[in-house]
Amino acid sequence: MRVPPPSERPPERHPSGSRLWVRLLLLVPFIATLSVGFYNRLTPTLFGIPLFYWYQLLWIPLGTVFIGIVYWYEHAK
């Protein structure tokens, strides 16, 4: 396989400061669901479902929103 000379190689993409901060948004759902001590309770309930369950289910669409924001930001530039 031929390795192109440096002049023909595409520039390497390193995250700039703003991109790095946007990528850190991906840690929010991760940390929020790992802090089990915060939501390991039965009350409050939502439609009869204890906090322990609906809090975790809430982070499924919220995580999708965070991933969408990062994806949009990465591909908008």
C-alpha cells in the first residue's frame, strides 16, 4: 500500500476548544445514570412508577438529545 507524501495527506482533525466542550456533553447522561444514590428512592412517583425506574427511562430520550446536539455540532462545521 502506497503512503501518500505529507503534501497529499488530508489534514488531521484535532478537536478545538469548543468542540471538546461539546463532546463533554456526552458525559452528562453517563454521570447522571451512574449516580444511583441520587435516584435510588421510591418517591416521588410518576403515574405510579417509582423514581428509580422513571429516572432511568427519562435519560433514554435525554441522552438521545445530547448525542444529537454533539452530532449536529460536529457535522455542522
